[in-house]
Amino acid sequence: MSDTEQTLSIIKPDAVERNLEEPIKELFIKNSFKIVKQKKVQLDKKDAELFYKVHETKPFYNELCTYLSSGPILVMILEKTNAVSENRRLMGSTDPKKAEEGTIRKKYGLSIDKNSVHGSDSQENAQTEINFFFKN
């Protein structure tokens, strides 16, 4: 039985604005991720609120939703063995200043808010998030 999983990755507005889609995708590919599907979308605030509903009780919720809907994003389904945990490792700490060398957020993140990428935090959330963007 294979441990191949899928996870959702988002290249956030700050990274898209700085034309970092290709360098970030290269990092995924170099780290043996397969990009199964991808598309560029622009969320409105309501969609961002739905996507981040899991965080709605947190103090940063409104800013998070405003930010995610502030410009185009690139959403991708990544596939690999242990994709969820491997993607989280590759992304690095939410705070780019605390992220390990070589991680996406260390390389490209601007701040805790503008940290360039989002990745699912569990298998269950990965499925929910993939369905949110790639409903067939």
C-alpha cells in the first residue's frame, strides 16, 4: 500500500505579485512533488472567508481573508508520499524570520501575514481544501 497523498498548496498574493510562481514550483518539483493540477484564481472576500472558516474565531481572521482576496493566487494539488507533512516542512515556519534555511518562507516570505505560501495542515483539511478549489 502506498503512502502517496495529495495536499493543497497556494502561492499567495504577495508571491504572485513578485512573479515567484515558477521559482516556488521549481522548489516543489526539486523536492519530488508532482503538481497534479493548478490554476490561477482571484477570490472575493466571501470566498476567502469560506476557505478560512476554520480560523473564524481567531483575531487575525479578517486580515487573513482580506489579504487572500487582495490579488491573484495560484492554487495547486501536490502529490507525493506524505505530501501534507513534506509540504509543511518545505514551506517552513509561518514566520519567515523563524523559518529554516532553504524553506520557501525563509527564501520568499515577507512577514507572518505575507509568507508567500499556504499548505494544508492535515489529510482531512487537504481533502476539504482541494474540493474547495477543484470541485469537478
